[in-house]
Amino acid sequence: MFNFYLAEGSGRTSVKDKARFSEIAYSSSLELLNQIILSFDFEYVDESQYIQIREKITEVNMLLMVYINLKLPIYNSCQHFTQKSHK
């Protein structure tokens, strides 16, 4: 579902709108990650399916982070999207 948010955000003209839809896409990918974890915990998927899907979600999350940090510099300083540790 997060691809829909990226598609909608790409049609926006302001950086703020693009950033917001990218943020929603990232949040949706985290929701998907949570769903696959629960699916594994409740034994709806086996371990090999779980690992395969989780790796793909992680790859997409990393690509989203790169996109957000390179294409939307307004969000570079936002703790939610950077790799800085919380103190």
C-alpha cells in the first residue's frame, strides 16, 4: 500500500507535500513489517516465508530512507528519518 502514497506524493508540487506522503509510505511499510511479524507469531507463515518477506520489507524501508534523505532534504534533520541515536 505504501507505493500508493509514494505515487500520490510524486504528483505533489511542494516539498512539504512530497515529504508528508513519503512519511506516510514509510509508516505504512512499518505497519506491513508488524503484520508479517504477527503472521509468523501466529503461525500463518512458516519461517522461510517470514524471513523472505521480512528481508524484502527491510530492503524497501532502506530504499525509502535513501529517497527521503536524498530527494527531500527538508527531512534530513528529522530524527524519525535519520540514523541518529536518541540520547
